[in-house]
Amino acid sequence: MQENEGHEPDYRFTLANERTFLAWIRTALAVLAGAILLHQFGGTVRPHWPLIALSAAMTLAGLVFCSGAYFQWKANQQAMRHSRPLPRSTLIPLAAGITMLVAAVAGVFVLIQ
């Protein structure tokens, strides 16, 4: 399916879709920044491997959020162009699950220190 097939949606909906995309990109950047900070400033904490694992998981989460943001934006745009219902977002439960997992691991790590 071509990106420009269908009819041009109301510009307000297109702009709202772009704002949502940019919000997910900001979320991905924040998660990546947290991963970098954890990796850089967690060097004095022992054992070091849980911080490395948590940093790697957060980096992967940032990648998932960034790529998911693009695919969700594209799916929404296509649905609007063809007057179909917007698809469900898997990013929201995924973000909640990843955040809970990172918080749980970080909480356990803080408790054992």
C-alpha cells in the first residue's frame, strides 16, 4: 500500500499523530539517556554486572520505543487516509511493562546494596 493512497486527512489529525510520534521519540531518548547515565556513573557499584544488564535492557527498550513509534505513526496515518479505525497501540502496555521491570530490578539492586 502506498503512503499517499487514500485521501488527505484533516491536518489537525496528522499533526496530532506527529506529536504522538515525537512524544514516543522523546521517551526513547530519555530511556537511552538513563541507560548511558547508569552505565557511566554506576561504575563504583559492585557487583557491576546487574547495572550493565539493566543499562543494556534500557538501551534495547529505547530501540523498541523508537522503532515502535515509527510503525505506530505509519499505521495511524494509513488508517486516517482510508477512514479506518486507528489500530491499537502495543507501545503503551510495552512501555508500562518495561518500566515496571526496570523499576523492579533497580529496586532489588538498591535493597541488596
